[in-house]
Amino acid sequence: MQIGDIVRLKSGGPKMTITSLDKNSVTCTWFNRNGRNQSDNFPLATIETFVAREANPAKPD
């Protein structure tokens, strides 16, 4: 992981952007449901890279 990556807590929640990173923790920023910018620190073990799913996957031929 690196600064600028989009991540999510392993337990779920909003997409967040990594703004700082060290050996054991990350600081992430995200927008809450009211559109306000939030920021907090999380243990690195609780974060995973966000993988977007296709909205309308193509059907195989």
C-alpha cells in the first residue's frame, strides 16, 4: 500500500484514501454521509485495498 491508494476497512465501510503510512498504521481520509471530510488512523492490519465491482458485467459469449 502507498499514499493515494483507495482502501476500505476489512469490516466494511466507506472508501478511504491513504494520506500517510508507516510500518503499523495508516491515516485515511474519506467523506461521511453528510459530505463532510473525515480523517483517522487505523492499524494496518484492519485495512484492505478497495476493489470496485463492475456495475453490469458482460455476459460471456
